[in-house]
Amino acid sequence: MQNQNTDSPFHEGELKVQKLLGEEELAKRNGQVIKNEILEGALDFIARQSMVVVGSTSGSDDKHWASIVCGTTGFASAPDLKSVVLDLNQIAKVATDPLWQIIEAGRKLGLLFIELETRRRLKVNGTVELCSNEQIRVKVEESYPLCPKYIQRRKLDLLSDTTRSATNVRSGSELVESVQAVIAQADTAFLVTGHTERGLDVSHRGGKKGFLTVTSERRIRCPDYSGNGMFNSFGNLDQNPKAGLTIVDFKNSLMLQHTGTAFLEYNQEDPGGETGGTGRYWSFDVENWWLQPLPLFQREFLDCSPFIPS
């Protein structure tokens, strides 16, 4: 269903959650940055990135995946304000990533360009116009910058050996002990959600080590901190529980990709203050997971976000 409020950049799910949580005015103010093209000042930002998080969905079963695509500086570019190009000749491709079996012209994608060292990030959502052996070109339908909250600063480098063996890849459905160990040490994750008409969205989630907790052999729980009031992820999940969650182990160059469903938890007890006062959580029910090599290594950890609840 299209948003009935033509003056708003938000769909019905986002508007519903904003109203429920009393953040309509904050969302309206912050939503003014949402455009149907890339801000001209962000073109250089895109061109200097070596990492972009890509949200995608499979066609038959609507599985959502968040993939971390890495390459040499310049692999991503915006030749104009309405398109983004990924040069596949410059990427360090992880062949077993579900993205490469899914992507084709006409597919919706959510892109998150994130520069951890400076805590800058930019969303670009749209539709694949071209998908060849050489490049992927995305038509921009929505783009906006985001605040630096909850991002851990670190310096990353592309691994020199980009032909890492697929023998290191593991998959499953239950959260076995080795997978739980990755989750327990993580301070960074990416969540992809979607809306039938408005497409896909990738959001960053950050916190202290242990902010993601395994509550059963198939469930992960995450606190939801105060943010920009737009509730893009929550609004999508209100309408469609399908989601993808990727948890990153920068130290060991691993990405743990999950596909499944997520549900929202409001007005929860939080005696330890881990939500920072919001009383909100979301939980993710795992359908399948893949533990994949990440073509990046952490050269230096700089500092944690000062906004993370203590």
C-alpha cells in the first residue's frame, strides 16, 4: 500500500510506529533530509569507500540478506545523483554470499555506505537497472545521511588475499556454540528490512560487546536505543517480519549472516538500563545462518561510541 500522506516520505508502518512512540515531530524534522536522489556533497564520500552493506531478497521465498561487499577504493561510484555503480572487477567477491545468487535487474536493493573511522554513513535505496559480469548499476529512489550514533570507530584494510577458500564457510539453522561465540563478542551488526512497495532498507546496529544476546538456539535479542525518530526498521517490521541480520567479527575477518523474521518488543522491563531508557527491544528468529569470510581486517580499533548506554 502506498503512503496515503503524500507530504510525508514515510510509509504507513513508519507513521504508525512514530505515532505509537510519540516521535512524530522528531521524525518529521529529520525526514526532511530524505530525497529521491543523492546529495551532491555525498558523491565523493561514496567514491572513497571500500565497503558497502547491501540488503537483498530472494524471489521465491522472500529471504532477506545483509551482505558486506568490499573492494579497492573507487569500486563504488555515483556517476550522477540518480545512480550508483559497483565495479565488480574491483571487489573482493565472497562467492558463497547469497547476494550473488539473488541479484538481477529489477531487484530492489538497500545500500548502506558506512565509514567506520569517521562515523559517517549514507543510505541509498533503489532498484537494480543493470547487472552484468562487469558492474551493478542501481537506480536511486531514496537517499539520506544519518547521524554518527552507536558506531565504533576502527580502521579497516582490504585483505591482500582476496581468493579466500570457501572451505571456511559454514551454515546451519541452530545457533551452535561457535556461532554464539561470534555473537557474544560483536559490537556491530547490520539489519535489513523491507516494505512491499517502498523497497529495502539497511540499518546499522552498534553497542558494547554483548549487546546482542542469544536467548534460545534460534533467537537473538537486541536493545533498541533512541535514534532519529524515523523508525525505518521498526516501520518495515510492523508491516513485514521478514529480515536479515549480519553480525561482524572484524578481528577475525568474519561475517555471520542470518535470514529469518523479527518482531518488536515495546514497554519491556529493563532494570539494567541496556536500552538507554527506551524499554524497546527487537528479537530475531533465525531460519538459516552462514558464517562467511570477510575480505577486511581490522588494522586498529580506535574507540567505542560515546552514545552507547553505560
